[in-house]
Amino acid sequence: MLIGNPDCFAVIVDVVECWNVDKTFQNGTLFFAVNGEIFPKEIQSATLSHDFHELIDLLKNIPVDEKIFSMPTEKAYRELHNLVYPENWWDIANDYRYMISTPSFSDRNYLVFAVGNGEKVRILAARPDYCKEESMDILDGIEITETFIDISDLNDMIDKLSDIDIRRDL
């Protein structure tokens, strides 16, 4: 099922029956279309009984921050990344409100962030390389895909997603 406009922002979700022994976890696929690009780039299993409902909650609670919303793309992505994953994590708490990646995304380091300005939401998606030795993402030179969506369009998507019963409709 596709909800939204894939040329702007959409959620693509479906149960894959052969990945399920029963209806307990509802394993399937979950993708974002951001400005015509699909995230994640490869097929992977998502535990929809968890990820799908978490995604709805994440989309309902995107913070408003005019300053970040107005920044150039790379600077905005770095700022959002640093809020979610602060370098000095021992002094500053992670602010996960800006992340709309579910566990199936972030497990493969697809990090998708969102920030609003009261009228629109800006979505920035990328897959930074992860340096195990430094235990950090490498943000230099990453390809960031972004889009802007009206709050009313996002709310319509949330309503449609909220109406889906993954055990029955997918």
C-alpha cells in the first residue's frame, strides 16, 4: 500500500506473507519515498506490528524549529543528526523527536529526520557511513535527499495510515 505522493513524500508498506509463521509480528516491507527516491535502498524485513505504529507516532510529533527548518540542506541534516546523536552524549540527552526512521531503517543506518515550521515539514534522508573505530557516522560528503510537505498533506497521510489495520488491511 502506498500512502502519499512518491514525488514528494510517501509511505510504502506491505505484509510479506511468506515472512510470517503467524500474525504475531506482521513482518513485511516499509519504505519512504522522499522526493522520488526510495529509502531504504534494499529490501529488508520490518516488524510492522511495531514499526508501523511507531512511524505514525513519529509523524504526529514532528517538532517545529524555524531556525533548523531554514538552514541549508547539509547544515540542517548535521544539526538534526547532532540533536538525535550528540557527540558529547554523556552531557547532552538524545533528542529523538526529529527522527522519523523506524528501527528497520536505523538498523541499516538509514537516518531520516523531519522538522517543521508550523506550515510545512522538511524531511531529510541519507545513509551516512558508520565508522566502527570512532563509533560515529561520517557526515562529510553524504548524499542527502530532502522534500517539503504541507502540514495538511502530512496530516492526511497520518489519518490514512492510522486507519490501516495491519492485521486486516495489508
